Amino acid sequence: MAPLIVLTLVLMWQCVLVGYAYTLAGNAADEGVRAGTAAPPGERFGACQQAALKHLSGAWRGGARVDRCDGTGYVTADVSIKVPVLFPGSIDFPVTVHGHAGAVEEAKR
């Protein structure tokens, strides 16, 4: 019975990591698009990427990437994060979760 309980706990923990990866990807996309709306169009991707990856710890940042941060009038950002196996910073599943966010560009006066 003990191996079955341990296996169940490991599977539940892995499900928690998948959910947390979705949360991190969505938050990173929100942070990136927020910074991207305030940056000039030529500097938008750099500002977006820096803000999106800023709050991710080193273990999560290694498998993360900002796929897109562009738009005129309405800025969107896409962030991808790899799902780790049991512990962040160890091996990654071949599964990537995606976060997407969008915001209206700030008016320049």
C-alpha cells in the first residue's frame, strides 16, 4: 500500500507543478505586456522580455522564453515556460505551457 500512496503523492505534486507553471506563464505575460505598452515601439520587445522574466526564479527562467511582444494600439505578449519533472531546475518534460496577455497601448502626449 505504501508504494501506491507515494506514487499518488508524486503524481499530485506533478499536477501542482503544471498548474504553477501556467500561473507563472500568465503572470510573466501580464508583466511583459504592461512594460511593453509603456515602451516606444522600437524598444518594446526588450522591455517586454526583461519585465516578463524579471520575477521568475532562476530554475523557472531557464526554460522560459518570450515568444512575441508586439502590436500597435493593442499590445500582446506570449510567454512559454517548460514544465519541470518533480523539482524546478531538474529535467523538464517535453511539455511547454503558454501564457498570453494583451493591453491597450498607453497614449503618448
